[in-house]
Amino acid sequence: MNTKLTPSILYRQLASRCPPLPMSGVVGRYAGLLTRAITIAAPLRAPRHVASRHVHTIVHNKASPSFMRPPSSIRSFTRHMSVVPESKRTTILDLRRKHREGVPITMVTAYDYTSAREVDRSGIDCILVGDSLAMVMLGHKSTVNVSMDEMLHHCRAVARGSSTAFTVGDLPFGSFETSTREAVQNAVRMMKEGQVDAVKLEGGRRVKETVRAIVSAGIPVIGHIGLTPQSASSLGGFRVQGRTAKEAADILEDALELQDAGCIAIVIESVPEPVAEFITKSLRIPTIGIGAGRYTSGQVLVYHDLLGLYPNFVPKFCKQYAFLAGEIHEALGQFKREVEQRAFPTTAHTYSMKAEEMHKAMAIMNARRDLIGATPDGLPMPTIRMESIATAPQAQAHPPAEPANKPASSEPHKSLNPAPSTHITPPPVIKSDTPAGKEAQVPSITAKDTSSQHPIRRVAIIGGGAMGCYIGAQLARSPLSHDVWLVSSWREHVDRVNRRGLTLMQMDRSLVQITNIRATLDPREVLLQGGPVDVVIVLVKSPYTMQAAKKADVLTSNNPNAAVLTLQNGLGNREIIQNVLRASRPSSVHPVVYQGVTNHGAVMIEPGAVRHTGMGTTAIAVPGDLPSFLTHDVAQTLTNGLTSSFTHAGVDCELVGDVDGLVWGKLIVNAAINPLTALFRVPNGALTSSPHMKGLVRQIVDEAVQVASSSNIKPLFPKSNTESPDPHSNPADEAYAHVLNVAYNTRDNMSSMLTDVIRGEATEIDVINGAVIREGEKHGVPVETNKLVHQMVRSCQDLYGTQASLLSKR
């Protein structure tokens, strides 16, 4: 009986020949992360055809023959699935409709087939083939270096990867400035050869006649005003535009002129939010913002920026929805290790042949090898037998199981959310600067490696911020095999560390993935997962010292011999922690609280990722007020153990004998650098670039040194990379030179106080410059410059904190 071949039957037969395509391993995770990240960035538009990782996507459009489209019953069924069979290319009419209905337009850059396909699959409205590819794809220093032919090459690749998004091609620098005729010719090439739907060009009123000519040729044009990267040098660099009344009025006039010339939309870049909002409400056409606030008609971001693929520079206006650079670095490193250890490929990744064919092949191949004769060293060619191949040891897909009788204490701790099984190779041991056999020259303290006398294995760091993560990452990498925990209240960060490990971007911008580190919200979990803690390191900001002290009390509750080390800024933190520990137990058995300082710099990139921004030195002092059960020698041994742990972890550390001098040395550094960088919104290095800045630094330092001297305290500074100062020099000169040295060594770092002011959060100004003021008033020392910066930072804190509070309630 012959069955009539109906369109429904034909469709089912075609679909049955497309089996699911599995995507596993790193490629599957990478593709999944791409799709999730881009989809999150466009929450207001439902994806038209986002396929799952194990489903083929069959795309149909209205131009397809009717027999190629599925019957209505199948179309109705698939509407309830994640795969929608029908797709439609976005047009100008769709963009106008979204603008008219008040639905934000989404735009993301793409530069090749793969990125275009992922953006397209995520349902983004528009793809911009931006001239930013000069930097993120071709490695140029700016966007002006890309040529017209290079832009066309990338536009064609994007066109092949996109089936629904409205595609826009950037006219590169030099392609439209010389003449209107050349501009129209290049726009035609972009449409014809690049296969885009519209072109974009930078500039305002100066290019309105060029825009008018291109539109007259039948080519849609998108304008670009505000910060225009192609002409950034004439604007004074990459800086925000429209911050003065005249600049704002000029940008509005640019927008109105471009609208009059026929633009279908306008990109507004790096403009204050109120200005961009006013311009948007003044136009009939949509605006696409990038660093222009929340009230434009849509948003655009660079693909590499929002996915964390270009860590060289991340603009303030960019939110990173993923950090794929770390994922890629981890995957490539794992591949390298598995190849070198012959763990890849395994039999699962190789092809086989029938045994009888293999025997025949061996005979033929041995015969042909015999024709070659002898080997280069004159020996006859060996005969390869089937058995020698069949019995060759196979690379193991997994390491052998641990012996059943292995001691429990030697087993690695299991994370609550297991991270990938990749582990880093420990760095080489960094040797101390102290010559072998000699003792470091510090007052009444002998510095030598006594880690074997006091082994420090379990370390808990209270504070999951930048410095806590950096110190934790270094200790986890140490060849001393520390068991490191981060205790933090940042839930997203804790989850990310437990799931993927901690990503450390080093100063050379290389990435290290540390998976043998764990994080928790509850300090009690640290004790439940491994017993007593040897060392607790406190690295929270001073407003949160009391909460940190209570957590340290929990962590040391079952080990009175534990050491607590504070590396915080300001005065009084050690005393707060010490009082909390003494109050909860007899004074004779409370843990010792050690004081330390560090001049390293670090910033958080995202949850689970930290960047080391500045090298520095670290110092630890033995306190004078030891509990009765602890002798000075035992305390020295504990301190030596801490110092050894830091040094082996690559954090150069030294011992000092004067706690007060150590604290005041760091206080002076913070008092000079933190408030000035916060007030002027600059990185640390800017303080060394201007004589006026240096003058302010000098005034703050001189006042602080005089206050310390009135208390009979000589500020101590850890060893620096520069030559040691003259012991007979003025203490203020020594302090000033050290502050400038720290600012230069951490020149790319944004101080914590600057970050707090920007976020509208409480700063440490009261325990830094406020402490100088209180001590100065106690001893009758004038501290007018410290008072000035203290009052200004408090004003910023109150102002921006109020704004942040109001914004959070919207």
C-alpha cells in the first residue's frame, strides 16, 4: 500500500534525520555560559530560537517553500517548547515598534561567525560590527587603526552567523571624512560586500551632510555622539562628555541635526544620565546608550567586555555578566597538563579497528618499513608486532583510587560545592632576603624559618574582599599545603568560590585558577569541616571590626593556641578584637592577637575573581601584652610561623619588634593616599605625578609624623625596593619617601576609600585621618590638613551614601 507523501510526513522524515548533537566537556560549558550571559544581558526580549545544549535548531522563515515548513499542529506544539521553529529577521519597523511601545532595544557587538551566532541565538535585537574589533580582535591600541577591508571581512563573517538580528556595520576612521562621495561609496560597500542592514558613523553636526547623502542613497544610518572613540584625541582623551552646560547643549544639537539628516537611531556614549535622558525625550528616533544611564531607548555593550574576555580594560559603565577569560585559561591549562601527563587522549577519544585488519596492517607496514633499510644510527629497523600495540599501557582517564587504608588526616577536604578537579602547580619557594645563617636585624626579635616548629596548616580569613582573596589565593598556592577558608557575608562570592574556585589575575595579567580554597558564610562550618584553626587573619574594613572579632572568637573557640592576625587599616582594630576574645574566656587562655600591615594592592573583578594591582611589603609584630601562659619565645615562634607561611606563599614578609611603630607607619601611608585618591577620583599613582598633589601628601605626612613623635612613637616602614634611607634623616622625610614609593608601586590600584565613596558606602576615614586628629588634639599638635580631608571625605560619604540609599529604594 503506497502512502501519500504529505508535507507533515515529509517534515517528520526530515526531522528524524537530525539526531540530537551532544555538546559535552569544556566546549559545552563554554557555549552554555555564552548563551546564558548574553541572554541575561537582554532580559526584556524573549529569544526567538534558543536551542538547548542537546537539541538541534531547525530554522524556518516565511521565505521557505511551504513543504519545508512544519504543519500547524507541530508549530502549535513547539510554541510550548524552548525551540521555536519560526524565526524572522529584525527590521527597522521592529525597532520603531519597540521604541514606540517603550520596550528597550538591545544591541551587542560581534566580530566573527561564532560570536554572531551566540548573540543571535540569545535573541539580541541588533548586532554591531564595531570598529572596537581593532582592539579586542586585532590587538591595536585604538580603534583608528582598522581598515575598510578589515571591517568588510568581519562583517561578512557576522552575516553568516546571524539569521535574525538587525546587523549594523561601523564605518571606520578615514572611510567617510575626506569627501561625501567616498563616504557613500564605502557605505555601499558595507551594505553590498559586508551584507549588513545599516551603517554607523561617528560625529554630530560635522557629518550631517554625509549622513544625508548616505540616506539619499537608500542606506539606513545610525549616528554616534558624545564620546566618539575615533576622535578621542581631539576631545582630550577617553573622558565623559557633556558635563558642562555648553557641552550638554552641543550634544543635544548634534542629536537634533542627525535626526534631521535622516538617522534611524543614535548611539550616545559616555554622557551623564540626565543629559542622555533629556536628549532621548527630545527625539523622535530611538537612542542606544553605552555609559549614558538608564533612560535611553536601548543599551549596547561590547561582547568581550560583558563576557569578561578582554581584561586589559573594563569601562566603569560595563557590567560583566560572566568572566570567561578565567574559564578559558583554566580549560587550556588543564588541556596542557593532561597532554603532558598523557592523561589525554583516553580510549574514549581514539578510533579502533578490527583485530584481523590490524594484523594485516602490521604485516604490510613492517614490510614497507623494511624497504627503508637501517635507522639513522645504522641499526636495523625493529619489527612492530600487534601484541606490542595491544598491550601498550593506556593513559588513565582518571587517577587511581586512593587506598582504602589511607589515613583520614591525609585526605583532601571535600568542598560543599565541589570545584573542578584541576589544581595549580605551586610556585617556586621565594627565599627571604636574609642571608643564610644570619638573623634579620630587628629589635629583640630573631627572624628565621621555624615553620617546622609551629606548622600552620588551617587558615581562616575573615573578609572576602580584594585583599582577603589575594592573601587567601597566595596561601592556597603555597607549597606548605595550607587548608584555606574565606569567611565572608557576600553570598554570591562564596557560592562562586565553592563552585569554580578563586580566579587570581596576576600583575602581568595572567590568570591562575585556585581550586583548593573554600568559602563559607558561617564560621562554624570551618570547624565542622576539619577541626581547629591554626591562624585567623582579619581583613575587613574597620567599620566591621566588631563583627569580625565575634567570628574570630568562634573560629578560635577550640584552640587557645591559635593566632589571630589583623592586617586592617587604621588604629584600634587590634584592641577591639583582643577585648572580644578576652571577654569570652579566661584571660590566661585567650588567643594572641598579632598586628601586621601589608602594602599590596588588589581589586575585585567580579564574584570569585580578584586582580593583584600592586606589589608591596608585609610586616608582622609580636605584641607586648601576651597572656600569662604564652612566653615571648613561644610568641616569637608563632610569629616566625606566620612570616614563613607568607614568604613561602610569595608574599614577602618581615618581622618587627615595635607594634606601635608598625601601626603608625601604615596609618601614615593610608592617611596620605586614601583620602586624596577618594576626593580626586584617581588611582594611587596620580599622587606622584603632580607637584601640587605631592604638596598635599607632604602636609598630611608631616602632621601625622609630628603626632606620632609627640607620643614617643617612631613610625616603622617595611623594607621597600628602594635603597634604605639614612638612619640620621628626618623621620618626616623618610615617611614622605615611603608614601610616594607605595603610591608608585600600587599606581594602578584604586584605594578602598575611593571604592567606598563611589559605592556610597561607609569609609575608614574615622580610624585613619580621624585617628590622627584625635591623637593630635590630645597632644596639642595642629593637624589642619588632616581635618580638611577628613571633613571632605565625610561630606562625600554622606552625599553619595544618601544618593545610593535613594537609588536602592527606586
